[in-house]
Amino acid sequence: MTRAHTTAQLFSRWIHGKPKNTQLAYEQDIRHFTAFLSQASPQQVTLNDLDLHALSLDDLQLFMDYMESKGLAPSTRNRRMSAIKSFLGFAHKVGYITVNVGVAMELLSLENRLAERILSETQVTMMIAHESGQREKLLLKTLYYTGARVSEVCNLIWRDVHPNRDSGQISLFGKGGKGRVVRIPASLYQELEQFRADASIDAPVFPSQKGNKGLQRDRIHEIVRAAGERIGIKGVSPHWLRHAHASHSLERNAPIHLVQQTLGHSSIATTSKYLHAKPNDSSGMYLPS
């Protein structure tokens, strides 16, 4: 591998092999940082405007302060800084820079707020019931019953939807192109088939207005957020429905390994978080009061 001579070349090597959505997210995060340093907008800068050799710890700390002043959520600030730290770590590893200032930059300590992002079964039912659009209603149901990530739903085509005995199944392709098959209720499968009509097997399950492409991430976020606002809940994202799937299925005694498999978690420890997010019991309940 030849040595990278520019920040853009280095960035291309850093993201090589990563999923497309991850590449886009990293580029956006690095652009925001570059724009801050250049006092410009992210659209006005290029990656080569970022001089990694001239970076200081102060630059990173000031960027964190700037993001806070703009009202960005702690999780968003941490995500952007994590991308910067990872990029600097790669630059140092391959010898592009001699000092990695990112090592000394600590991320914000976040409380475990998973429980706050888990909708109740009633809330999910209300979100679906108050949605008037057929496409939008089926999107909400699919996100909930499959526990799919947004990227997995964006790429869903009719070839991935099949009958399975008395129900249906959907093939999802997640991080790193890993695939898994998720069974869905017969009622949802039937609704999807009715919605499909005569669409080809390579057509998107949830088409955009133009019809030849699937809904983009931003549009899916808008649909879910609007569904939450209709029932008085602000800030609902598609990932909340994934959280709800995990929490509700475990509360209904679904085997944890099955939930892990359905959600595509590489570690059962990730799935276990949902057991403790909304505890219905604890040993303290057995102590004398």
C-alpha cells in the first residue's frame, strides 16, 4: 500500500471495507469538525482542508464545547468525537502523524437512558393506529415486528419477503453485509402482499415518491418521528421501535438467544441490556419493608 499524501487519501483508506452508511456517517462527522476549524459550513469544506499535523487537544475540546453550545445531544457529541478519535488513531497507526492528540480526549460520561427510549406496547399500538398512510403504517409495523435497523429497511426489496408456513419471513442484511431471516406474523405478511400488488421482486418494499428507489434514512426518521408526535411523544426514532421489540419480547418470555438472533446482535451481552432497562422484579422486592 502506497503512503497517503493527503487527508482525503488517508480517509479513503480508513473507511475502506466499512458499510456504505458507516462511510457516509464518518464523512459527515469529519466534515463537521473540519467546518468548525475552518469557520465555514460542512458543504463548503473538503477533507483536505483538515490538517491533521496541526491539530491540538484544544481543537478537540473547543469542538466539544461548540457542539454543546449548539444544543447537540451528548450522544451526538460523543459520536462525532468518537469518529474523530478513531480517524486520528488510524492516522497515527499508519505513520501519517507522529502524535495522536485524540488519545487524551475523553468522551462524555452518559447515563444509561435506555429505559427512557423504550415505548410501551400501548404506545406502539397507538402510533400504528394513528398512522393513515398505508406505506407508513406498514413501515412502522415492519420496524417493530422485525426489530430491523433503518439501513436494513432502506435496502429491503420484495425478493426478501417470503411465506413461511402459516406466517411470513423477511431476510435482512445488516452490518458488514451479514444476513439473517426474521419471521413475521401472518397478518403483517398478508398486508405486505396486498400492498405489493404487482410490484417486481427487485422493487423496493417501501418505495419513495418516485417509486424506483426505497425510502431514504432521513425520510424514515421523519415518518417515525411524526408518528410519535401524533400521540404526544417527541423525539421518537426508528431505533426506539427496535428497543421496543427487544423489551416487549423479553417481557413476554421470548428466549434471550432468540431475541439476540432476531436483532442480529453479535453479543448476547448487548441483548441482556433490555432485561434490566425496565425491570419488573429485583431482589430488593424480597427484602422486609
